[in-house]
Amino acid sequence: MAVRKREDEVFPNAADIDVGASSHWVAVPRHLAEESVREFGAMTDDLNAMADWMLACGVDTVALESTGVYWIPVYEVLEQRGLKVWLVDARQMKYVPGRKSDVQDCQWIQKLMSLGFLRAAWRPDSEVCVVRAVARQREVLLIEQASWVQRMQKSLVQMNIQLTEVLADVMGMTGQAIIRAIVAGERDPKVLAKHRDRRVKATVEVIIKALTGNWRDEHLFVLRQALAMYDDIARHLRECDAELQTQLRALGQRNVDLGKAPRADSKQRQEFEARQTLANWAGVDLTRINGLGLAAVMKILTEIGPDLSRFANVKHFCSWLGLCPGTKISGGKVLSAKTKRSANRARQALKMAAMSLSRSSSALGAFYRRLCSRMDKPSANTATAHKLARMVYFMLTRGEDFVDKGQEHYEEQQHQRSVAALKRRAAALGFEIKLTSVPA
């Protein structure tokens, strides 16, 4: 068995923490302390005592296993105390037989860290983490609000009030007015149908038929409670929106010109102001990229922030998103090139944006449809999301503006590439192609 030399160590003063819910096991190099492994509690005083002990031992780098959310307070305390913390993926060090105890686990990870076998995961800056926490809370509230809308629809259907058959959006202007009138005590279908907005396609007679049902007290009680929960979540959503706007305005360091603003009383003014706030923070307007709407840009920026200097190049960024082909190769043969599964929220936003390009008349829309003709739609969606990720990276790192050259320019470019490929193929076979125009 080979003996490890101190000269082989990349981080000779590195420690490791095996994170747990109620206690944390810390391993430091044997040359720094006689007692190289200690257990600390999960309270704040215990975390400060842990940091004091590691600083007294001379530790400068700490490897921290990303276990649930238990690592977050440990990470923040150690970072505040001046230690360099590496957040490492558990998949890089698991599946080692014979190391099932906490003591052996933390010693093994410390050894891997000292030899430089681990890679640090990327975590955004603290200011981005603050905005991200509020944005994720807003997303949770939206999902919860949607569940209460489904409960309202279920109560209506159980009373045979077929509101979903005549309205595209039950919680639109007409739908909310009718539901609130029902909760207030109105039961006459003709009176309820008067809340119909002129833009609703269904006629008054059809709406009256849909609102004729069996009014049962138990279902009305559930409807009343669900509407109250919907309104309460809406109030919390407004608080989240206000907090997000406050934080984003504080982060805006630049003033990006988005053109003439809409009128103050128009519906587009609120969306324009949100775009302006995000553009001032990022330095560029990412909504100019086809497919990236305001919601997608909000999710991308709140997840990764505008500073991508942590990534060496665009390939590293796309690999972190999980949008690059896999490299499962054995014996020179590609066994699989599927992209890895990932719960990355920025990745999900880019894939949703790619899906929205199916009917776009832009160059990106033509690119997506061309890929769909060559491969299955999920693969085309991933490839288009990869292209969007590259555009986002270049806009954020170089400050470039996105310019859409249109579908016709893209198709002409592909035509020229096809002709050039045919010429090269003919030359390889000993022929020469001469182009002649053919009437349509």
C-alpha cells in the first residue's frame, strides 16, 4: 500500500465537516491537532465553538457536504469567521465500502479534500441569495394559490356549476365576480350572468345554463374557505412583489435604456418597470431574446445573478445547467449522450422558454422547428435551451445586445450551408457542382 506524502497534498490545512441534523463531525489533519476528530452540536454557540477550534488548529479551507438545508447555517458561520468554505457534492465521495460511520466519513472526505480530489459547487453572492429566497417563496405561494383554485373548481363541479365550460379562466374578471357573488349569497343564474364581461365568447344564455346547479351547503362552505385562502395568498404575493422590487432597485447599478415608456395608466407600464429594474441589475435586457419573457428572466437572474465570472467559459456554464450532452464513453464507443437529470430552476426556465418558440417567426423559432424535423421534440427542446443559455451567458459577460435577424435570414443561411456541404461532398468524389438558377 502506497504511503501518502505531505508533498502530494494540495490543501494540507483543509478540514471537513460531516453535516447532520443534530450534530456535526469535524476532521482536521493529524499534523494540526492530536485530537483530529471532534463532534459539535447544531446550535449557534456550537457552530462558533467549531469555528474557534478550527482557527486555533490552523485550518484555512473547509469541505462541507451539501446535506439538505442543514449545511446553510454552518456555511454562513464559517464564511463570516474568514474560513474558505467549499460546498461539495455528496456524489463525489460516496459509494466507498467500509466507511459507514460519521467519524470515518468525515476523515475520508478530509483526505479527499487535502489531495485536491473534490470540486467546489457554485453558490451565488449573498445579495443574490437574498433575492433568490424571496423569489422562491413567491413561486411556492403561486403553486399553493393554484391548488386552492383547483379546490374551488372542484366545489363548483360538485354542485354542477359548469363555469369551467364557458370561461377560459375561472379566476379571470368574470369568473371572480361570479364566484364572489355566489359566496356572498346570490343563487339566481340570471343575476350571476350579469357579471359577464363583453369580451367573453359565451353568450348570456349559455352562462345561465352553466350556472344552474344544485346548491349544497357543504360545497358552498368549501368554496367560501377556498376563496378566503386564495385572497390571503394573493395578499402575501403582493408583499413578495413589493419586497422583490425593493431589493432589485437597490441592486441596480446601471441605467439601461429600454426606449420610450408606456403611459402611466396603461397595462404595459407595470411590465415595463419590471423589465427596467431587471435590466438595470443585469446591465442588459435579457427579454430581448426571443422566448425569454419577464417571468423567465426573473427566475434566471434571481437564481444565478448577473455575475458569471465564476464560470471559466460558456461550456462550463451550460454544463452546470445540465444542458450539455453526457460523456458516457467506454472503449471509444459512446454508450449514452443524454443530458443529466437536474432540478436546476434556471434550466427549467430555459427549457420552458425553448418550448414557447415553436410558433415564433424569429431565427430561434426556425432553429427549433429545424431541430424538431431531425430529432424528437424533447431533444430539440434541450438543444434550443442550450442555445438560449449561450446567449444569456454572452449577454451577461460581454454586455452584448441581442439582435434577431429573422426567420428568412436563418433559412437563407442554412441554404448556403447546405450548398457548401454538397460542393465539398462532390469534390471529395471527384465532381464539380455548377449552380444554375431554376424557375420556381
